[in-house]
Amino acid sequence: MDTIRIDIINPRVKDLLHELADLKLIRIRDESSIQDLTNLLKRLRSKADQAPGDDEISAIVEETRRERYETR
């Protein structure tokens, strides 16, 4: 699957694109939601002193699972 970005000059083209999507020839994704998530992640990461490593994340996950299953 190839991904391209298109700047729509004529608003009537949107109707054509939606028709193609209805025929399952293309998929239309809302770029703004992806950009919003990217911006949120950048802001959160900029506030962190240092991101935890994979080993640290795994240890926290295992500890949380152990605590959860002990209380059952």
C-alpha cells in the first residue's frame, strides 16, 4: 500500500474521493487527529526528565500484574 498526501484545490474533488472510498479503492484518514496525537506526545516527552528504558517498563508491568493477580 502506498501513502500519498494530496492538497485539494477544488472542494468538489472531496466528493470524488469519498466515492472512491465508498468503492473501497482508497481509505481517507483524518490527518488532524494524527497530528494532534503527535503534538501531545511531543509535549509530554518534553516534560519528562528521562524516558524509562524497556527493562524498567517491563519491571513495572510485571510488578503491577503480580499485585493484581495476588489480590484475586
